[in-house]
Amino acid sequence: MPRDRRPSLALVVTVLLVSALTASLTLVLGAGSHGTGFLAGYAGGWAVFAAAVAALRRVPRRHVVPLVLAGALAVTATGLVAAPRTSTDSYRYAWDGRVQAAGLSPYDLAPADPKLAGLRDGWLFPGAAVCARGDADLAPLGDGRCTRINRPTVHTIYPPVAEGWFLLVHALTPEGVRHQGLQAGTALLSLAVTGLLLAVLRRRGDPRQAALWAWCPAVPVEAVNNAHVDVLAVLLSVGALALVTRRHHVRGGVLLGLAVAAKLLPAVLVPGALSGIRRPRTIAAVTLSVAATVALAYLPYVLLSEGSVLGYLGGYTREEGYDGAGAGGRYALVRLVLPDAWALPAVVLCMAVVPVAVWWRGDPERPWCGALLTLGTAFLLLTPGYSWYALLLVALVALDGRWEWLGVALAGAVAYLAGPVTGTAGVTAAYGAAGVVVCARWWTRRRRTGACPSPSHGYDALTERSRTPGA
């Protein structure tokens, strides 16, 4: 085939692969499979995604933005084809929105509390006939009653910006729409992240990298279908890092504070936002803006609530085994080389050293490089069992172009979906494989450019080698 026709062939191949990805995700989400059965189809979607991203490297630059956006619309829409498939968290979101609309604090009363019985409906609290089936996604309340809300006897865990999102969606969703209002809202947030990534990468990188978020199967599954509020934190975090690169440190700190008040996890990004910044005044502008924003976000709920606004946070930490190394698959990789009693102190030490190194040696022009390193390291050390936490990691991968970290996101899905069958061994193997890929890529890049290579040595380098004259 003549050389000047190759770009058009690349475009056709990429479109076909994105179409295949859309079809595969539609089938997986609509099939009704669970656990390892769902994981098998999901992994297949990841394989098609990898092929589509690889094919995109050869597409002429003038076609990239329209293609990424069209693919984002198609892939995101697959998350709307079914009710939440692998998580019931969105049912708590809907309940918290309803409680707030009634003028009550979501931090004061658990869903099972009889005082809230007047707010219950047949969707979240089905009748006795449905409860008698004993479905896995129904939590018993006693006396033959049940609810779709997980952990119905404990207070909510979600921070104030997330609670504000739940209230907004409740106010805008017509009666009887159920889960679809939350799914539609998070679909819009996911597309907004794609648009923001394209805006940033057109100035500071290659817009092809946005496909690492826009077409990633984790987005339609976790952000849209399961409607996880993490995607709101992702949008705010990407916006914050983009503002910091433009020297808008106070505004960037405010957005990062809102992200923290949406999911808490973006607090790990603060050292990345401070990459290479040595002036005390600038450091204070970012850190104080983050802290003040979080405090102000909590203030209305502190005034409204009778109890603690931290909700079930402490109980959740203990339940998931983060306060020690004896539960589940937490600290799985660390426990391979250290005794269980040493695991937590070792993790704390590493999570103190890495952020300091990121702050001291990071590139202020590319704060997402340090942010990705800090967050990715945290995942490899903590080995969390919930796959949606990695949505923030996926967005940082898109910003920085270091695709190898996507293995950590896939490892989280393996831990969540297959962990109940494989136990700790499966969690360790999944995160171990992801860690090996990251370390191997780090070593090869370190030999050439250092720990945080410039874009020309990452995704852009692969793209540049594939471009043809006139592209």
C-alpha cells in the first residue's frame, strides 16, 4: 500500500477497534454475569482498548480530537445500558440525596434508623416478596425487611462535596428515574474530564493521550454504570493541576480542596501540585487554599449535624484492614518481604519519603508526573480491593502518558471481582504483575531520561515515530 494511504488505513482500523470496544462493553454490562464471569469479559474489553490506543498512534493529528471525542461518547454511553452491575454504592448516594432534601443531615442517622422510615420507597427498600429471595445485593433489616443500600446500619462515609453532588442529582432527577439520574450525571462528568484533558494536552502534550481516559473500560464501568462519585473528584483534580501549571496557585488549591472534599483520596496529589516549588509563599498559597476549602466545605454540615461529620470513616478503615495487616489483601506486596507487624510502619515510611522526593525533585511544569508517582506508589503499597479508586489514577495516566500504570487500575478490578474467590493470593498476584510492569518501564526510561521523562520520551515518542509526512 502506498505510504500516503497509511494514515487513512490507521484511521479506519482505529474506528473499527473503538466500535469493537463499544460492542464488547455493551455485551459485558448487559449480560448479567458476576464476579469472575464479569471479569473475563471486562478483561477482554481492556485488550481491545489497548489495541485501539495503539492504533491511534498512527492516526494523523488533525483527526485525533474528533476521534477521541466520538469514541468517548460511544464508550461512555455503554455505561448507561444497565443498572449498576458490580457495586451498590450509588444506592447510598440516592438515599443521602433524599435525606438532605428532607432537611436532615446524612451524617446523623443510618438508613436503617426507624426515624427515617417515612423516606423509604419501594426502590431502595423493596417489599417482603423481593426480600424473601435473599439476593446478594440486598441487605437485611430484620422483620423480613431489606434494602439495596449496603451497610444500612452505619452512617454515611462521604465528604461534603460528594453529599452536595448527591443532593443536586436528587433535585434534578424526576421521580421514578431511580439509578439513571446518577448514571447520567456521572456520564456528563466523565465526558467533561475528557474535554478538560484534551484542552490541557493540546497545549502541553499530545491529545492522543486523552484516549487513555476517554476509552478506558474503567470509565463506563466504574464512573458511569456504577455511578461512583470518584469521577467528580477526578474532574476537580485535573482542573486543579492544570491551574497550578499556569501559576494560578490559589485557584488550583481551591479546586484541589474541593476534590479532597469530594473523595479524600486527592489529598495524595498535594505533593505533586507542589512539584519543584520552593518559595514558601507559593507553597502556602496551595496548601492553605486546600485546607481552607476543605474546612469551609465541611462547615455547613458541621452546623447542621448533631454527630460527627466523619461518619463511618474510622469503621471503614478498620473493616478494610488499613489499620493493620491482618485483614483482606491490604499491604499484600509489602507483606511478601516483611513480617505482618512491620507492614504498616513500612508503608507509612514510604508514603512519607515519596511525597517529599516528588516535591523536591518534581517538575513544576508537569505536576501530574509527581502526582501519578505518589498515587501509583500508594496503590502498590496499600493494594486496595476496590477498583473504582483507580479512576483518579487513569486520569493522571492520560495527562502524563505513562500507560504502564494502567496495570495498577486493572489489578484493582482483579482484586475486587476475583478476590472473593482467589483470596489474598489473587490480590498479590495482580498487584505484583502490575508492579513488575511499572518497574520495568521505569528502569528503561530511567536509563534514558530520569524518573519523570519529558513528554517526548513517553507517549509522544511512540506517536512521533509513527507519524508520516503530512500528518
